[in-house]
Amino acid sequence: MPLAIEIEQEDDGRWIAEVPAIPGVLAYGNSRDEAIGRVQALSLRVLADRLEHGGSVSQIGAVFAVGP
């Protein structure tokens, strides 16, 4: 299942994007697309760091399929 991104525009015109399934993962951008791109990149970095250090990464369960 894909990770949901919540996005909204701040009063000052900046955009903020957040991935609620990964606590603390949020990013600002000057455009909607920039905020989305930044939060996607940050999400991948956080998940990769968790994998590397033996943490639980249930959020990417549907990304890989291990064959026989």
C-alpha cells in the first residue's frame, strides 16, 4: 500500500507535505511539487536508515517480493 502524503499551503505561500505513517517526516517547499518531492526523498532516507540499523520498516512491505 502506498504511503499517503498530506499537503497544505501555509499562509505565507509555502507548501508543507507530511507522511503521517512515518512520524516526523515533513518537508516544506516553495511549490506543491517541490514539497512533495522533498517529503518523498526524506521518507526514503528515513526508511533506508531504519533498514540499515535493523529497525522495523513495515511501511515498505509491498515494495519487495522475495522469490523461492
